[in-house]
Amino acid sequence: MDYLPNFKEIIAHSPVVFTIGVAGDSGSGKTTFTNAIRQIFGPELLSTITLDDYHKYDREERRLRDITPLHPDANNLAQLETDIAQLKQGHPINKPVYNHSTGRFDPPVTFSPRKILILEGLHTLFTPRLLELMDFSIFVDPDKEVKYTWKRLRDMERRGYSSDQVTEEIVRREKDYETFIAPQRCDADAVIRIAPSKYGRQKGPERNVYSISLMQNRMRRTISDIDLNIDLYSLLSFHDEDFLIEFSTQFVNCAKMRSLTFDGEMNYETIRKLEKSIEHQTGVHPIAMFEGRKTVTATDIVQLILSWRIIHRRIFIRERA
């Protein structure tokens, strides 16, 4: 197969800092759905900032003020806007550091941007200026059942919270989530919805199997056709797991979006053909995220398709001197 010139090399020599903004509630899986783009481009070309570093108050101060980190007043959004603008110009910043283990701030660090910058947090798309600074935007939107299970596991295992503390935090945050975080769905290029699998709720925690919907606006330009191949012989002869693919039109708050939903598990060979197609059409190679695995989940498939959309957007970004 003949490839285009490797797009990784083009990015490496470009002056452009391409920003990917990922918004959503705490513990909603924001990092998961950019894992593919991280693996494809690697740490030499890609860096990440968590917006928790831009909290205005530490954990104890928030408790005393009775304010949650979801409220914009609890965050230094003006400093965030200034810092992202500097990073997009290729300039280093003095970045604050919030320590989740202690609930306090560590000393600031010098942060220099790489060619792709992922920004993950509660308010990534909250202001008009932040939206303007994002080249591609994502909102991750799990069902409450899924989100609260994930949050409980993460906060208890990695952040030292007790079960009662997590429950109290969930209740306190709900109003602010609906007021300040959820409306960002309207401005995202892609919305990812996560629900329990129709093949069994227990498959989520056991095998990371969920129903994943990737909702997007209509694409106006395309580099070429990308095929989602399904090998019918393999499917009818060797496939043991159940899976679903569904296309529909859904309304997301104020926008009508096209939704591609996957559920269950698929043979890896199905996705390998998609990987090869993306390699050929974008010039980004190698792409072999799931090599050696027998099956892949809906989460894996959506990661891969989302990475294609992100690469697609980057290809059409004009070079900024």
C-alpha cells in the first residue's frame, strides 16, 4: 500500500500548536477518549494540561467557602485563557500545579508546549475565548450510573477519599454540573455518550464493555473516504461476541448531531482494516493500537474514529507563522 508522506514528520516541523479541548465532569473518562491520539503521536509530539491545576482554592478552602470546583468562580479561567494563548504561540508558561493527593497546590512548573496540546477539565469550553483557542473540542457525557461508579473508584483508590466523602461530593456537585458543565455540550465538535451495555451492566466493570455513542456535526470537507470494513466471513465463521453498530440523528441540548453508536465486542481484524485505512488516507503511520488482541470494545473503536476526526481537522488547519 502506498502512503502519503508521514504526517507526523510534517507536524514535527510545523510552527502550529494544535489544541484539543476535552470537557466533562470529574471522573467522566476524559482521558480515555484521547488515548488513541496520545498513542499515535507519542510524548515527543503531544503534551497534556489538566485544568484542575487552575483551581483558585485548595480542597480545604473550597470546603470553608462551600464552593465546588465545578463553579467557575472557583477557577482562574482568565489565567487559563492567557496561558493557552501563550502556548499556542509556542511560548512556555509558568503553570500552577494542583496536587490531588494532598488537596493543595505544589510549586508552579515551567511548561513548554509540544505540537499537539490536549487540555482536559471541567471548564475547557466554558468561555468564548476558550472556545476560540480550541482547534478541536470534545465533551464526554457518561450516564449518571456509569459516571458515579467511575468517580467512586477513582476518588477512593487514587485520591484518598472515603466512600461517605465521595457520596457527599456527588450530591454537592450535581446542581453546579447541570448549571456550568453540561451546557458545554452545545459547543463541542464531538459529544461522547457512555451508557451501560445492552448485553449486560456487569460487562462494564468486568470487561470495559459499554454502549458508546460518538455524536458529531456534519463534516463539510474530507480528505478522502474512510472505510469501516466488516469481514463477513470472519463475522459469520469465527465471531463469538455480540456487538451492535447503529447510526441515528440525536438532539444534544441545542444542536442536532449525527450519532454513531457501538456496543459489545468485535474481532480485532475489523478494526485493523480501519487502522490501515486511516494510515493510508492521512499519512499517519504506523497505527496499530490493539495489535495482538483478539477483540476490541466500543470504547476502543470510538477512540480510533475520534483520532481520525482529530487528524482530519489538523490536516485542514492552515499553517500559522
